[in-house]
Amino acid sequence: MNYPMIRYVLAWVLRVEGAIMALPCLIALVFHEQTGFAFLLCMLICLTIGFAGTARRPRETEIYTKDGMVAVSLAWLVLSLFGALPFVMTGEIPNYVDALFEIISGFTTTGASIVSDVEALSHATRFWRSFSHWIGGMGVLVFILMMFPVRSGSQMNLMKAESPGYNVSKFVPHVRDTAKILYRIYLVMTIVQILILLASGMYWFDALCITFGSAGTGGFGVLNDSCASYTPFQQVVTSVFMIAFGVNFSFYYLLTTRRARDAFRMEEVRAYLGIILAAIVIISFDTLRMYASAGECVRAALFQVASIITTTGYSTTNFDLWPSLSKEVLLLLMCIGACAGSTGGGLKVSRILIFLRAAKRGIRSYVHPHNVMKVRMDGEPVSEEQVGSVYIFLILYVFVFALSVLVVSVDGFSFGTNFSAVAATLNNIGPGLEVVGPMSNFSTYGYLSKAVLMFDMLAGRLELFPVLVMLNPDVWTKGANKGRKRARGRLRASRVAA
């Protein structure tokens, strides 16, 4: 592995993290809060280490697939380790494990929290929690790629390791330009939502934080009741934008390049919207008797379906009190997730479609064994390699899910609590059911369970492969052996020259 380049990537991550910590410092200044000094100190620490690590660029800048996966996994870990420091330094989350859980939940856009009283936190801390969603939504390395001085192949390997979906493609020939397009769309949509919420009368601080959570499909609110206190119009606006940020960003790129026909031909987007509509109809009929009017019922169903399928995690009602059918629909949406190439989590609609079509092909092959049948998406054949990667992902997903449920069961909670806790973290959703429901939090879990759930949040955000590759001992052993061999070769060469 190219260890110098991996260290260089991590140093760049710290530079970016240090720079964005200036924002909570500014918020603390606006509200005259002492917590700003903690963020300022953390900012200086990150910038000092970051600039020291990037002062000298490595001679070999190539990053191969394996290096990209390890670099991305370590980058998110380093981002979280330093991002948790302000919580501890301010004393608002004094336990570092809890602080780490909170910030990992933030950066991975999960929204699972250990904080019981959100409104007791300072404005700077609440802003940092919410802004971590916005940074993690599109991905910190996607942002860095806009200015990263490495070869194009290396950039693509980093982007593939961080970006969600079964297949990552470039909009334009240069990866750096692709990153700029993604962030331009992301930024414009964010600004539009902020402006609409401000025009609706929402307080500017709430408008910023709620938008950051909607854009990153996170779920940290600034009020104890999440979004229940906001007006019906503000809830509908938030619902619409949550759904919009769960759409594959290729859809928006096609729209901006005047290829609307190609955009609306995307089968994943059509299936995603169809699933949302079906879920809203089912839940509305199932919960109609629980609400004063049909309009209120549909609005609640719309908000929760949008929040869960996009893995945002906001809530306007305690859906843990809904009938079993509605809760099972939400559990199903937790696993399905949003579109590939969006800021949402979950298995992704595209993977579900490919899996179902591959299963259909397998059944048909028994009836027509000599026919050559291809799995297709948007009219184009999906390669067997991509179909195979979907199978592998689903197998790993089930294995990690089952093992996680088994380990967190040591805390003695019910199966429903443990199952939904793992579903909520592995799919980057936030709230689960029962003990970890929308009106509760994850603080009651022990350290071992929190460690497992933190792993699930990181693995879910990075879609398993990068994290599992990083944990493979062969990656480090073989890399170290190659490094030692190169060192010995250089030593022998220098002796011959002497």
C-alpha cells in the first residue's frame, strides 16, 4: 500500500475539518457562548496536524483500489475521532465514548443520539451536530477531490470507496469536475430549502440545522420533539426536500443538462417514488383512526415515510405507537433506503431492483435453460461483475446485521429493540423502535453495544466493503512485506552505488 499517500489524505481531511470548525466558532460568537473556545482549540489542533502532514507531497501519488478503501475508512475514523473532541472539551458530552457515538452518528448521517435533552446543548454544539450531517451527506473526500493534487485514477478510487451505490460513474471526463458538479447541485438545493423555510417564518438557526439534516439525510434536530413543533407547511417542505435529497444526483445532472427525457427514464427513481407513494397510502389507511383528520394523517405518513426511506430520521409523531402493519412498513423502508448516488443510506433501490431481476432471471433459466438472459437497468445490460457485487453486498449485509443483533443482545433489551437499533444504525436512519424509538435514544446501551453500533454506522455509510477491507489482516501484512522489500532493495542499491 501507498502509506505516505494515505497519510497525506488523512492530513487533508484534518485540514478540511479544522476549516469547517470555524463555523460553530462563529455561531458561538453570535450567541455569546463560551463553548466557542473549545471549538477554536480543536480547530487549531486539526489545522496544525493537517498542514504539517500536507507540507510535503508524497513522491508516489497513485492510489489503487485497496489503498482507496483503506484511506477512506481511516479518513472517516480520523474525522470522527477529532470531531468528538469539542463535545468533551465543552463538557456537554463529557464521556468520550458517548461523544464519539454522537459525532459518528452525525458524520455518517445516521442521527442516532445519546443526548436526552437536545435543547440544553449550546447553539454551537447543536450547529456542529447538524452541520456534520451536511458534510457527511455528500462525503468529505468528494469535497477534497475538488482540490486534491493527485492523478485522475486515484481520485476515482477514492470516490468509488466513499460514494454510495453499486456503481459509481463520472458525469464528465475529470473526477474533479464531477465532484464540483455534485457539490454545486447539493449546495443549490440546500440554499433553496433554507430560503423556503425562512420565508415560512422558521427561526434562522432552526432553518439552517433542519436543512443540514434534510440535505445530508441525517436526523439531528435542535428541539427535543424533533420536527413536531414546526408548522404543517414547514413539515411538508421538509418532507419534500428529504425525498428530493434521496434521489440519485445523476437525475439532477441530466435535468440541468437539458436531458429531462433521460432523467425520467431512470428506473431507480421511478421505483423509489413508487415505493414512497405505496407506503404513504398503506400507512394512511392503517393509522387514519389515530388522527383528527385525514389531512393530518396523510401529512404524518408523508413525513415519516420520507424520513425513514431516505434514512433521515426526523419525526413529527411517535410512530412507535402506530399499528403493527405501519411499523413493519417502516422497518421495510429502513432496509430499502434511498437511491444510489444520493445522500441516503440503506441497501439502495437500485440494488433491490438488480437483485429481484437477477432472481427472476434465475427462475426463468430453469424454464428456458438455453436462453441467454441479461439483467438490465434503464435499458442497458448490467455486467455480471456488478450483479455479483450486489449478491456479495447482500450476503455481507445479512451477516453483519445478524452478528450485530447477536452482540447487542448482551444488554438484555427485547428483540424488537435490538433488531431496530441495528437496522437504524447499519442503514444510517437514527431512531428505531421501543427503547430506541423516536422519543427515546441510545444512551441506555453499554459500551460494547455502542462500539458495535458505531461500527455499523461507519460500515453502513461506506457500504461495508471499505471498512471490511481495512479490517482484513492481509491488507496490512502484505503491504508491510512489500514495503520492507522495497526498503531492502533501496538499501542494496545504495550499497552497490557506494
